[in-house]
Amino acid sequence: MSQTTFAPRPISAEAAHANENRKFGMWLFLSSELLIFAGLIGAFVLTRRNAFQNGLEWWEPNAFSLALVSINTFILLASSLMVVLGIEAIRVDHLRKLQRYLILTAILGAMFLGGQAIEYSLLIFEEGHSFADPFGTAFFTLTGIHGLHVFVGVLWCLMTLLVARRGTFSSYNYTTVEIFGLYWHFVDLIWVIIFTVVYLTN
């Protein structure tokens, strides 16, 4: 039984060309975002090195922090899988499956932000870190900007879901979902790098 709300029809050559331009534009945007995060990660590494060289106190994650962030990382990676499954579903006109996977993506993204909020509360209220110390400045700037990107991604996911509920997408028309997917995978990839640099290396 078909899960689409209308019979999918091929898009025009002009529309296909426009879609390719949209994807190219997203790749350009992500390239600029990559430069921003490269600078932020580099600043974190340099700040940590200077702190070590000058004998300043630097935070070391304990077992609980590593467990919390590891779970959060798994959640974000699982959300990327949901996006992949959603795109695969719409490629064969399973619109309802796409909607379910988008819902799961948004839920997992919100769970990641919740985990990050827990970590922030521990660092601020229990360990006393803030923008007043080198670690707090580097850590909250880097992870906070990434968290903002996740928040934007959750909102984008919900907007894509609203469009999907109107029956707009089909096997011939799902570039909007692909573009959202590019952004979401990028955010996940950046987090894997941040996780490695911040929590696994000294």
C-alpha cells in the first residue's frame, strides 16, 4: 500500500538543475562553517597548551563526564542514522517512514542538547568553571557554538517534518531533505572531532 498522498511525478530539467544548485550552495556554506570550527578547535588546543606551559589549572574529564559525553555522542550518531534511513525511505516513496525518522532525529537532537545542559550545569555549579578561567572560555565557546548548530538543526528538522506532512516530498522531489541531511551529518562529524580533541587527547 502506497504511503504517499499523491502520485509522484518527475520534476522538470529546470527544477533538477535548481536542486543541484541548492546542494552546491549548501556545500559552500558548510565549507565556510568548517573554517569557523577549525579556528575554534585550534584555539581550544592552543589555549590548553598555553595553560599547561604556564602551570595553569586545566580540567580533566572524570569517569562520569566521559560516560555522559560518550552517551551523548552515541545519541548524535544515532540521529544521523535516522536521517539516512529517512532519505532512503523517501527515495522509494515511503513518506510516512520519512516523517517517523524525522521525528526520531529531532528527539535525538533534543536529547543531545539535554545531555549538554547537564554537563554544563555540572561544570558551572559543581566544578566552578566559567568564562573567567582559560578552560571555561575555550570549552564553552567551542561546545556552545556547536550546540547552537544542533539547536538550529532540530528546528530545521521540525520544519522539514511539517513540509513532509503536507505530502510535498516524493521519490522525485526530496532535495530539501537531502540538504537538511548534509547539514545534520556535518554537525555530527564536527562533534566527533570535538569529542576526540576535548575529551580523548591532552
